[in-house]
Amino acid sequence: MKFKYSLPCLLLLVAMLTGCGHNFDSSGYVTSIMDTLYKGNYTSYMDFTGVSRSDVSLYRDQWLTSSAEAFMTAFGAGTPSEETTDRIIALLNQLYANASYEVTAETPASDGSPQTVQLSIRPLNILKDNYDAIQAYVHSFNEKNADFSYADLTEEAYYDTYLDGILTILESHLADMTFGEATTLDIPLEKNSDGLYTISEDTLTAIQNTLLPWPETDTQQ
């Protein structure tokens, strides 16, 4: 199967990601959203929207938590300890700091079609590059589990143990992470009933899955 991020928090985020103005800089606006989510750089987005730094920071924290939950789900993990969740978020932050993206073109609204920007993204290949190692680890873990090696662990400790192996593999390859070929996505900027520009939840999820793609695998605990 192909693992996909599903980010329920983005529904909340969409309400925040709005802008308006007669001379709307769609390229700068989309870049400001990407910088907010992936780089933790809020300045440009705050200039576009007037949203306070504390509010933007809160939404990003919620988005990162949802990203961590999606990571757990993708690997078939339940709820681990707070320490492991924080470790996943720290890993994602380090990955996202390397995100490479650029708005390459704009298409104005016409004939009922929304204004669109073309966003070029270079995928982070760390999951694909380390698929074999992760798959081998998961298979080994499952064999030990079948032999009741983890029978004495609490559910939380069980998932801590399971995720530790995956995180250790990924953390050890942050320095040699590679990038895939650039992929271009069309990003529609829809106006809502209040005349505010928004990016849909589906589009934000598509961006996420392009930037950090999951391999075609059966790697689940």
C-alpha cells in the first residue's frame, strides 16, 4: 500500500490561511504558507494576514502534532509516550527544515476557474531511501512479537519500543538524505464567501505527500 498523510488539523488551519487585497501577491502568499508550515518562519505570513505570532505558532504546533500522528498511523503504531511523540516531531522538524520548494508560475482566475499558482517541490527521499532497512526492522520486530518478546510491556512501552527502531534508522540518515526530481503541483486559491483566499485541506495534504513521499510498501507493524 502507499502510505498517505491524513491531517485533520488542516481543516482548522484552512480557516487561518486566508488573505485579501486588490493586488494580491499569490506567489508570495503561497510561499509564506510553505515557510510557516515547513520552516517555522512566520514573518511573511503575518505580514499578509495580520495574524499574531502566537496564533500562527499555535496552529503550526497543532499541525506538527497531526503530522506526528499521521507518521504513527502510517507505520501501524498506536499511541506511544509523550517522549516518543516529541521525538517524532523533532525528526519531522529536522526534515522539514530541508524542504525545497518554489513558486514557478501563476495563472489568473478566469471563466469560473480559481486563481492558481504552480508550486515546484523537490521530494525528501529519506523514507524511500531507507525503505529496505525499515522493512527489515519491522519484519524482525514482528517475529520477536510473535515469540512474545514484548509480552511484558505496557501498550505505551510496546509502541515506544517499536517506533524507536524506525526513528533510529531515520535519524541516522538525516545527514545523507537525498532529494527526488522536482514535482509541480497546481495550487488553486479559492475565494470563500467572505472574499478571502483559501487553500483547501486536500491541496495541503497533497503538498505534504509530495514533499515527504511514502514508498509503495507493506511496512506496518
